[in-house]
Amino acid sequence: MASGCWNYSADSAPGLAVYKTRSDYFYNVSMGINKNGELYGFPSYYDSRSNRPINPRIKITDDDTVYAWRAKLINGYIISEEIGDNSVFVDFTHKEYLKHEIENPEISGVAPCILSEHILDNDPFIELFIDKNRPRKYSLIGSLSDTILINQMIRDGELGKYFERVK
């Protein structure tokens, strides 16, 4: 299970991903799945023991709870900071997942045995491009967002020129 700690470093984080999925999983929680079908990389957005209980990856607005490290691009593409070629989506939205963590502060995240029953698609990607540069060449977070540049790559049909096509 995730510990609730999050030490983000653009130099060591998964590569920025640009992708299309078979269905609309934009609001669904993602995590990794290994070759044995075991889930890992369980997110944790809430820690009742810290002075900052809501993880900065989650933004709560008046009408919704959104995952800040994922955004919509043109032509049905999504950009995300935490997607890899072994990612899957579960049928928990970020809002539902956070609610579960707040209501169950003695645990971190949702139990793997529960999550494995809620996988929406074991092969969700139609297309998947990843920036595998270290340090990252492109960013989604904060003022360093490269979404305009990446949208232009999509328009020009040049994603494969700047990102490694994984699928």
C-alpha cells in the first residue's frame, strides 16, 4: 500500500504521457499492473496525520474534485504526469477514492483486493506516447506546462518525433 508520502521530482518521476484510451477514463484513478496481474503504485491523496491532508495532485472546487496532473488535449488526447505503459484505470473516480480515504483514515488508499476487482480495462490505450527524457523535456505542472506546444505536435502529426511511441 502507498504510504501517503509523496516526494515529487521531475528528474525521477515517470515520463509525461500523451495518450488516447478505448473509453473515457479521464476522471478515473490509474495505477500500474505487472505481468502477473498484480496492481502497484496505489495512489494516496489523503493523510489524516499530516498538516496537509489533501495531496496537491487533487484540486477540490465548488462542484468537483479533480486530478491536477492530467489534462485534456485536442483530438481526444490526454496528457498525464503519472501514466506508464503498464497503467490501468479502475472504476473509482478521484472524488470517490478521496472520499474513501477520508472516511477510512486508518488505512492509506483502497485495498488491492478491492481495486483488482474494479479494473475497467487491462489494455486501455489506443495510442500511448511517453517523454522518456531524464530530466523530462516536457511538463504539465504549473507555469511550465507545455500543453500548447504538445497540442501543436498533435495538429502537425508529430507526437512520435518528440515522444517515444509505446503503443
